[in-house]
Amino acid sequence: MLTTEQKLLCGIAHLGWIVGFPIIAPLIIMLLTKDIFVKNQAKEALVFQIGLVILGAIFGFLCILLVGFPLLIILGIASLIFPVIAVIRVCDGIDYSYPITGSFARKNL
């Protein structure tokens, strides 16, 4: 059973983009917490949000060729849906892993 503090820290890590800190919030939580569960969730959120920033820059550049517009829309939808799902799962006590970046975060960080 997760404590309220663990749920809150995981929620801030996953939803840091709402307040304008998509990379800083999970990075600070990952570096300051001693709890393994919270640290793993912050790693997941950090890698996912770094991936979103990189893909956003690439797709933004591709907007010159008009190919990037639908890709940016898909990326925007994914950036809204996946962190909300992560927070819901964490509040239920489930160790959530993002579909694409999750395995990379768990193995390499």
C-alpha cells in the first residue's frame, strides 16, 4: 500500500508538464527521494518527457514539409493521455511503465 506522500510525488513527476516543468520536476524528485518506487516512477516520467521534447522538436521541424502537423497532433494527444493513465495506475498502487520508453528507463537508468 502506497502512502499519500508517495502518490503525491509520483503524480508530480508524471504531471510536471502541467505546471511547465516537464523535465525538471521528475529530475528533482528522482534525485531527492530515497524511496525506490517513487524513484522508478520519476525515472519513467523523466525519460518519457525527454522523449516528448525531442520528438516535438523533430516533428516541429517536419512541419516545414507539412508532414509534422499530424505527427504533432498525435504527440500532443499521447502527451496528455499517457501521464494521466500513469497517475491513475500509481494511485491504485500499480507500478506503471510507459509503453515505449518504459523498458529503456528501467534498464538504462
